[in-house]
Amino acid sequence: MQNQSRIVIENIAPQLNCGAVFIKRVINEIVTVTADVLVDGHDVIQASLLYKHKSEKTWKETRMHPTNNDGYTASFQVTKQGFYEYKLQGWVDYPLNWQHGIGRKIDDYQHVKSELLEGAELLKPIVKKATTEEKKYLNSLIAIFEDETKYAKAIKEAVSNKLKETLIKYPIKQLAQESKSLPVYVDRLKARFSTWYEFFPRSASETEGKHGTFKDCHRLLPRVAKMGFDTLYFPPIHPIGEVNRKGKNNTTVAEKNDVGSTWGIGSKHGGHKDIHPELGSLEDFKELIKDAKKQGIEIAMDYALQAAPDHPWVKDHPDWFKWRPDGTVQYAENPPKKYQDILPIYWETADYKNLWQECLDTLFYWIDCGINVFRVDNPHTKPYYFWGWIITEVKKKHPDVLFLAEAFTRPKIMQQLAKQGYTQSYTYFTWRESKHEIIEYMNELTKTDQKEYMRPNFWPNTPDINPFHLQNAPEAKFLLRYALAATLSSNIGIYGPVFEQMISQPINGKEEYYMSEKFQLCHYDWNKENRLTTIISLINSIRKNNESFQQTNNIQFCETGNDNLIAFYKWNQDKTNETLTVISLDAYHTQSGSVQVPLHQLNIHEGQKIEVQDLITNNSYNWYNEWNYVELNPFIPFHIFKINK
């Protein structure tokens, strides 16, 4: 049987899957909660937002404020990592209801002697909660309300704001109704703001044709740090299989000196807890991790749950793979791609508990070595609930660990991975080119419930993806694609040397790199600098110094009157940092138009001066109007304006 509460609480937001999935925040972010709170009749109701960190025993409370159409809202700030929970509470507030009712009767010149006596009774339990000074005040009211000779003073005090504030401060929650608790997971700031750079350690050697080592990578750390990257991601560093090893350009027959794909993990030299012998030792790797941290860089490892045919798992745990009647295992496929050098894991094995545990132990092994960031290869080809379990288990012991899901697949699959706990997600940005596509996609990420759980990480390119629009493209295309990624999304990354040196020759008709580094050593002039590297460094510095670019969700697109110009306004949490970015999507021609400044959001009026400072050129402009002319050419196809009011 339902209890006697008359309050209905519904349409609570944010919440995901009726509370089965947690929303996400980082330290010091705000959680704003809304709900509909209803009661029968016309009684005055109140609602509170209750919240606490999972480690705390006592709930904190903040009063909700009515909005419209029976809506209520309140906010709280998360200040510690880990899980928080929040719930709503609603009640008929009889003291406030009394004050509202007596006020209407007094306005109607009715005699309210009986109502004053009712008020005195309602105040008596409140006296017990009040401070010493408040007790004196409340007791004086009770005396006045019960004294007929002080009627004039009583009716004045009965409707006073001071009494109303006291009643709000000490509510009598008779027959209160509570919602169920809803979860929030809070990460460190890097979950929301990170700048990734990817290169293959085996291509780090100064000598062409020589296999690079971790010691070679030390030489490159200052360069990565100087360019403003805080995360250095390495493709797999494990031993590479020799059976069915791939040759250059993904050929199925490898030549004697072919190094194979780093994702073909496992050989006689070991598996997922081992290092490719040509890269160096475990101690070499640990020293590199320490050196990187000194320079403000975290090294991210690739976590690829698959095995080469000669991986130790194949011999030691044959039931972790599905064998065909002829004694072979079907190699991995992701049509039209085929991976003859990789055996997929059989996730439905009866020995799944030991398989899962080994996968978890592998993560713990590298975390103990100093790794706190993992880029996970093809997570959509493994069970979703496996990810929910393993990420939860890791976070229990190591809350600083972050996971990036490398899944370019159907939208709901990518969303499900995020719901299972992935910290960040690769996205479709790589293929979003037109103004309409970009705005539509950004609105999907930032204006729907995806903003509560899916943190996008924008990559213009990856070793797997050489998008058609970058193939043999001019410098301006690389400039504008990096500017788009870096200003739209707070998490970004590039497959570094290939992008910055504009190496973009494709395999004809495919979004793949010719002579791909995935299958061979490459040699780069790591001392080379160009306009692209200079501007990338400058943009990264701008991101670091302007909080509006350190989040993704606070964004509003602005009209430009030109489909080749995209403009958007961004702001930080307390609006102390506001920016306006205008980017030309045309890498070949000058484009111009008028940008509509969001006056209402800036809290200014037409004719009021704002100064916009271009953070790339350092030029400043005074704008007085809602519409302002801009012109961009391929040399620097964007403005990144800081707004000074």
C-alpha cells in the first residue's frame, strides 16, 4: 500500500536509464538538477536536493527553486573524485501554507484570531531547532499570536519576510516524499581536458632504417611538451607475432625484415605484460614514464585485447579462442578489413572468469608501472558488460585511471561504451566537414543527454584513418581541421608526425595511408618546424590559458550569413573567460561575412563596446554592434577571439 504522502516527484534530470547508469563530472563541476514536483489541491509545497559523496554518511541539502509549470531546480558542486549520489525530497510545507493562507485572509480584511493560534502551534516545534537568538524571536511571536490585545502587531508579523525566511530555514517535513538516489561519477580534470599526441616509438630513431627505442623517445619529450601536448599515446609496445605477420601496406606475406603490425600482439618473447625486445627493457619504459611526467606529459598505453597466433595465451589457454573443425582459428575481421595476423578472443568461453581476471591483471600490471591512461582498441568487439566490470574494478583502486574508447561504429554502440564507464570517446568528427554537419553533431553531443556521459575526443586523423578531405590537401586544410578540433572539443588528439608534416598520400580509393606506419618503420625529421607546427603549438597554448576551451558542453553557435564560415561562443563555468571563434571551412579561397554576437548571453546591449582580442595575431578590435564583419583567408583561416567587456 502506498504511503500517505501527497507529493509526486517525476521527470528528474539528469538521469540515465532510470538511474542504472551514472552521469559524469570532473572535480569542481556543477550538477544542476531539475524535476516536476506536484501536489493535489493548492497547498504550498517545498522541495530539496539532497546529495553526498559515497564516502560520507550525512546528506547535504539545498532548497530547490520553482521555475514554471510545476518545475523545480537546484544545483550542487562536486569537489572530490569518486561516486556521489543525489535524490530529491518534497513535502507539503504546512507552516508556509499557513502563512500564505493567513496573508490572503488579512488582505481580504478577515479576522484571523483562530489562524494566529494555529500559527503559534506550528511555531512551537520549530523553536526546538532554532539558535538562541531565533528562539527569542519565535517565542515572542508565539506570545503575540496568543495575545488578543496585540492583534495588530500579530498580523503584521505573521506575514513578514523574516518569519518566512525562518520557516524556510527550519522546514517541518511532514509526510515527505523522496525519490530514489541517482549516481554521479567524478573524475580528475584530465577526463574533460586533454591534448593527445600519438607516435610509434619504433619510428623514433635518428637513424633511418633503425628500430627506435624508449631511449630515443626521451629525446622527443621536450618537443612534445613544447608543442603543448599533455598526453603521449603509444600504439602497442608488446612483442609482435611472427606467425602470419603482415608486410608493408598490409600485405599478407611479410619480407624477412618486415616489422609487422604493433596490434598483432604476442610472440615467443611474451604477450600483453611484456615489451617488444627491440624497444628496450621494462626499466627503460619506467624511466620514460617518469621523464615524461617531469615535463607535464602522461604516457598513454594501448590496451588491445587480441592475440597473434603465437601469443602465449594461444598455447596456455586454448579455450580462450574458438577453434574450427579443421583445428584452425578464424582470424579477426572488421569488414572490409581483414586481420590475418590476429586471433579474436572467444568471449563466450566457459573459462571466462579466468579470461576476465587476466585482462584485469594486465591493467593492474601497467598501472603499477606508472600508467594512468589507456586508449582501448576496438572495444565495441568485446562484451559491454565486461567493460562495465573491468573499468569499475580499476576505478575502485585507481580513480585517476582514464580510458579512451577507440570505437568508430554505430552511434548507440559508442554511446553504450560511454555508459559502461569509458572516460572519453573517439567520435565522428574525423568525417564531419560541412557547417551543417558540424553544428548538427555538436548539438547532438552537447544539447542531448549525451552531454551527461559521453566525453568526445576529436581526432583529425589516426594511423587507421587518412580521411579523404586530408588526402593531398593544402596546408590550410590541416590548419582549419586542427583549429576546429581544438576549439570545439576540450579533448583532442592527432597522429602527430604524419599530421604536422602533412604526409597524406593515400592508398588509392581508400581512407588509408600509403606505406602506413602500422606495418613498417618510418623516419621523420623530428627537428622540422613549419607554420603548422607553430600554429598547433599556439592553439594548444591558447587552450591551456583559456578555460572556455577546457570544456565541450558550453557552446553556442552564431549566425554568419555564410555557410563557409562557422562561428561559436564558448564560456567557462563562472563566465570569467569567454571566447568567440570564427573558422573558414574553405581551404582555397577568402571568405567573409557578418558574425552575430550573442548579446543576451554576454549580458550586454546593442551599442555597448566589447573588445575582441585575436589570440593568434594579438590584434584587437572594438565592436559596438550585434553584427560584425569578418574576413578570413587560407593563410590563417580562423580567428580565436577572447572577449573583453
